[in-house]
Amino acid sequence: MESALSSPVLVGRDDLVALASRRLAAAAEGSGELLFLAGEAGIGKTRLLAEIVRQAAGFTVVAAVASPGDAEVTGAVLADLGAELRRNPATAAAGEGVSRRLREFADGDADRQRRLLVADLAELIAAAVSGPTLVTVEDLHWADDLTLDVLARLGRRAADLPLLVVGTYRSDELYPRVPMRSWRTRLLTQRHAEEVRLTRLSLADTAAMAAAISGGALPGAVTGDVFVRSDGIPLHVEEFLASRESVPDTLADAVLARADALSAPARELAETASVLGRSFDLDLLTAITGDGPAAVDDGLRELGARFFVQAHPDRLTFDFRHALIRDALYTDLPPHRRRELHARAAAAAVTAGFPAAFVSDQYERAALPGPAFEYAVSAGRSAAEMSAHRESAELYSRARRTAPETLSMESRASLLTALAEELAAVDDSAAAVSCYAEAYRLRMQLDDRLAAAALVPDWVAARHLLGAGLEERAEALRGALPLIAFRDDSPAQEVRANIHAALAAAYMLDRRLAEAIEDGEFARSIAVEDCDRAMRCNLDATLGSVFLFAGRLDEGRQLLEASIARAQGWRFEGQTARGYRMIGSSLSVLVEYESALRWLPEGIAYAERVEQINDRNYLTAHLAHVLWATGDWVGAESAARQALADSGGITTRITALHALGFVEMGHGAIASAVEHLSEAASLGSGMRELQRVSPAWWGLAEVALLGGDFRTAVQRCEEGFEASARVRDAAYLYPYVLTGVRAHLALSGPTAAREWLGRAGELIGERGIPGTLGALTHARGLIHLHEGQTGKARAELAEAAEFWAGRLRFWEASAALVDQARCASRSRRAGDAAGFMAAAREAYGRVGATIPGYLSSPDVAPSAPSSSPTLPALPARSALSAREIEVARLVAAGMTNREIAAKLVIAPKTAAAHVEHIRTKLGVSRRAQIAAWVATLG
């Protein structure tokens, strides 16, 4: 048996904790009360009570717990309470008094002494309250009358005492004969007590609790299943997480123990109802029992009174109160009886006209595959038409399991194709690929080459999500063309156009834009007029994305938006979701974040609504990237982790890992950043697509720069450049520009940095993508700043800072503030430097980060610079050329400019120029400050 997991945090109870905190504060001030925590078993009353006890710092805490059978023993709980009082020296006398009075009561006339006894016991406990006191009593539904009466009187006395009395009880255990039922009603009606009810957790709270238990976000499908099966009851959430595939033994045993107390007819009725599911129809239940309506009514009345079932308002449909009640009863059924009941249910459901999905399930569980297959195929088709792709995939899978051996090869291939399409929609790419492969094999055996070729585009798309590279996919697509080479009729032209459209998409994903346009335009030219609207939507989305990356933004945007609108109008859900995917991810990469923040959430919501799960997950991963880029690092991490948890697709995983790596990089968690980015790079290298590898390589280059490993940073930048240059890309190249310039300046100087900028700038200028051009201005500003041309640098850095802020690009915008501060400091504009640095610190502080090491510089602190020597702004040797370092050493030795000129055999004016450049680069004004800097070189 699995052991239950325990949540390390209290989830979904913030309002109740806050209320308890207020009641504790009031009690500490001398105004207490009696507070009930009510809720069904497992809802978290004990855990909330423990939190209240934890908050009661400075309180004397006295605790007691009622047990089954205590209701039959007068004063049982009070005896425990007295024992607890005796353990504390401050309340020992009161505890002894309580115990003594209980003994006296046992020896006398109970009826005559009861009223006096209640008063005495309450007063004895109240007398022990010399300071803030918390009395807790758990499971009051098992408490005896005397205990309840004493607590009621104590609760009334608490209003004038520093005393809070908290009692818990199970709301589903208040049967008519339980003593607490009328007692509680009387106290609440007379306003002598306050009651709060713990409700079931929402889906969001269940997901949060599951994440806390598991140490990270779980797939939405898992948390959704746990939520449904647990009904949001915290204890059940923990139990089901520990035992994913079955009813936990502990819970099942508890349910069956309660069921043993039912009458035989009621128990049998509950078992029969369990084969119908969590909810069941009254007439259907009556039909399969064989008993009359009166017997069924009697059984349901007993099951309702014992909290097994509850009726809907119409009294025609009933629910088991908890999914686990149904599951435990169902699991306990003997196999042959279970089959018999399912067979009866199926036959009755057919007669009553129940949905085909329900009927097929009943027939399969009855081990009757023939009718199960027929109803599953019909229901699967209907579910797909209603965008219920998860349900459709399950139904087609049932049809595959129950398909007769005599099913024709043609029908089997059609079934596998339908199942593959639904599996692809719900992001089960591996299963989809397997089904497509089997369907293709059957079509080829049938010599139906046209149908076989028609499968290839979707088959290849699914293989792509599992990591298939461009060469493999292109080879498969081009290999399908000979299958229809000798046909030129409309169906063949339609398939041919689809294959070329898929080739265009494959090349587009690798940013081989010229080839993508060539295949895309060819597909357009041969497409049969008005023949395949779905293909046209996909093709327009592909070409729209190609145009965006080619720098034709207006044309690309118009084509993508029109594609989405047409696909929605024609109710092509897959094509609509793909359109959202293309426009959202493209805008994410092209630094069009304002538009991306519109299209990505809209696309996620649409894909969720129509159960296009792979598209939803991919869009979520890109949303994580945009949130990181715009400075919402908490949101970025949350979205990325959810995408990783929900997705089985490699492209989603890579994109989410990029976002996580960037967040960790920003927070200075270098090891975690390298781990995420290295995994993304490894996965992406197998696919050989620029968009999969380049972001990871840039992140690793930036990490190297952060760590002062300038040589590695340069090497990484060169890798990124070569990959982009092969396809004349700018969209993935632009972040490397600044990283490379900074690394080259630190490693070699401005000559190498300018050469790098020239090569990268040529590609970026060639494409002319607006969101990338600011990198060139920023880079020129950095080079001019390094060279001491602070006037030019000032203008360029200001322009760059404005550009990045306008684009919402946090990483470069924040760095630009620091660069401006350095420039201001070297221009002896101390006030401006302080202002820029204050703004930079505020920006980095908002995301919980510090200024990266390669940007930070002590001489641009917010306070005005002192006259004492200060350290330079840039890392030691990277600030100056080799000749300038030589001159600086001679300055530190006390030489004049003329002496330096003689020593180095240069003109005095040249020596003076070197000294001036050194002052500018180091941001200092005195030769003593140069000497102080030289001293740091060792």
C-alpha cells in the first residue's frame, strides 16, 4: 500500500486563517468566544486547527479529542480536558477540580446534580484562565451531552475572558440522534457561538496543493483527474497522489466499513448504482435492479441519510457524495456480478436512448466487444465534431481495442487515421505517430497510394514534435510525391498541394525562408480551386510567418490574421489553433511583445476551448518567453513549468527550457541556467532547427559573459552567427550582437568588437526587422564608450535605452540604464550617473535580480563621487589596450608625460593623449586615481 503524501503548506484557507487570527487577537484582549470549525471528513479541520495553535503564541493551549463511543460515556471528553489542565502547573488546580467534580457526579443522582455540575465545571475551567488561553476540542460529533453543555456555558463565559474555545466536528456525521445536532443549532441560533465551514478546494487550489506536495507543477490532466476523484477534499488529494491508479486502501477501507452498516438492500442498491458512474439516473437504476420503484426509493432514502448519495433538485438524478465512495464500492464488486450489471445497464441504456459514449463503455465493461465497437466509433466521431478531442481519442482507442477480427483493412486504416488525428490534437505525439505508421502500412498493402500519400503531411508533423530533423521530414514528404506522380486528377493535385505546403512549413521552421516561399507558392499554384480550404488556411499561416521573418511584417501579419479569421469562419479548429500558434510564436521572437501579449493568451484560450492541447502547450511556452522578456519573471517561470508539466512535445519542452534558463540566468542561478539551456541545446541540436538551438546558445553565451569567461562567450556568439548566416537570419541573431560586443571589448578591444558588429549588423540590416535594429545602435554606443568617445556614446545609448523600453525588452533596457550611468560617470556627470543607476537598481529589483557583474561599476553609485581614488568602472585589463596599461604603470611610477614619452620613445603629445584616454576610460580625473587602479592589477 502506498503511504499518503502530505502537503507542506495549508492551501485555500487564507480567509479562515485570517479570521482565526482576528479571534485570537480579540481573545488576547479579553473578549473570547466559542468557534466551530465544521466540514466533512478529510476537509482539513485538524490541519487548520494546528495552524490556529501555531499562531497562538503566548497562549496557554489546552487540547482534547473526542473518540467514537464517547457519546455514551458521560463526561468522557471533560475527563481528558481535566487531565490536560493537570499537566500544566498554572492550571493544575483547576484540572484537579474538574476531575474531582466528575467523580462526585458519578457517585450521586445525575438528574438532580446536572445543572449545578455544568455550572461548576465551567467555572472551574474559567477560573484557570489567568491569561490568554486556547481550548481546542476535536471531533465534537462524538462528544457526550455533559461535555457539550459545559462547553456551551464556557463559550458564554468566554465573552468576558481572554479565552478562545475552538471545536471541530464533521458536518456529515450529524445524524438525527447525534447529541451535537440540536446543541449546535441552539448555540448558533442564540448567537452564543460562531461557525465557519471548510469548503472543498477549487481546481486551482487542488493544483496548488498537488504542486506543493510534488515539488513542482503537475500536468493539468493529472491535477484535473485528482480533482475529480478527490472532490477537492485535501486528505483525498494527498491519498490519490500517493496512489494514482487506484482507490487508496485507507480510503477504500473507510468507505467499505461505513457500507457494512447499511441494510442489505441499501448496500446492494449502492453497488448496482456504482456501475453507472459517479452520477446515475433514477429510471436507469430502477430498470437494472429488477426491484420496484418503492424498494429503490427506500434504498435511496437510507443512502441519503447515511451520506452516501445526494439527489439533484429534480430528484431524477443522483450523485455519490464522493467519487471515492463510488470507486470503492465498484472495486469491491465480484467480477462476474460486475459484468452482469454492466450488461444490464447497457441494454437498458440503449432502450432509454442514452448517449453512445455511455453505452459503449457499458458494453466494453460487460465484455461484449461487438456492440462496444459500434457505439465507440459513432461516439468518437460525434465527440471530434464537438471539439471534445480527449473524449474522442478515448472512444477511438476503445474502438481499436474492441474492433472485430473481421474488420476490413480499409475500415481499420480509417479508424487508425481518425485516432491518430485525435491523439495529435491532445499532444500524445508518440501514439499518434504509431497510428499514422500503421495506417500508412495498411494503405500501402491495399495499394491505395493516394490515401497513403495523404497521410504523410500529418504523420511528419507529429514526428516533428518528437524531434525529427528537417532532413528526415523533408525526405519523407518528397518521398510521398512519387506515390501520386502518374496522377493529375483533382484528388491527386489536392494531396500534392498539401505535401508542398507541408514542405514549406518544414523549411519555415528552420528559417530557410527562400525554400519555404518556393514550396508555398508552388502549393498555391497547383491547389484545386476551392478544394481544400483547410490546406489553404495552413499554407497562409505558413507563408505569413515566413514573411514576418523575412522582414515583410505588414504583409505577414495580414496573411496570418486573415488565415485565423477564415479558419474560424469555416470552423477549422486545428487550422485556427495553428494560426494562433504561428502568429503568437513569431511575434514572440520578433520583439513584437505588445502584439504577442494579445495573440498568445487569446490563442491559449482558444486551443484550450477546442482541446488542441499541443498548440495550447506550445503557446504557453512562448508566453513564458514573452513574460521573461518583458520583466514578469514570476509569471514566466510559472508558465514555463506548466508547459513542461503538461506537454509531451519536444518543441514545447525546448521553448519552455529556454524561458526557465533565462529566468535562472537573470537571478544569478548559473548552474540551473546552464542545466536548462544545455538540455534545450541538446534537444534542439538533434532537430537541427535554428529556432530550437539558437536561443539556448545565446543564453549560454550570456552566462559565460556573466561569469567573466569572455573567450567562451565569443565562441558561443560565433556559433550563433554561423547558424543564422546559413539562412540569412536576423530574428535569432540580434541578442548575440550586444553579448558579442561586450565579450570582444573585454577580451580584445574595440577593433574586434567593431569587426563582429559589422558582420552581425550586415545580416540584421539586410532583414530590417524593426524589433532587432536597436541592438546595432546599442552596440555602437558600447564601442564608443570603450574608446572614450562619450559624446557619441551618450546619444547612442540614450537612443538604445528608449528603443528597448518602447519594445518592452527588459534585459537590454535595464542594461542600457547601467551603460548610460557609466557613460555619465566618465563624462563627469555625477548627478545623471546616480539617476541612471537608481533607475537600474529599481528595474532589477522589481524582478528580484541584481545588476549583472559585467555591468556593475563602483564609480556610478547614487551618491556623489568623493575626491579619494576610486576603482574603475570596467574589469581590470579589459578597460584599456596593452599600450594604455603600459602607460598607466608608468603614471603609477610617478613619471611625467615627458618622461613617459622618453621611456617609450614616443612624442610627448602622444603620451599626453594616452593619459587622457586612460582617464576617460577609467572615469577618473587625477593621476593618483590611475595609480590606485594600477595597484589592483597586482
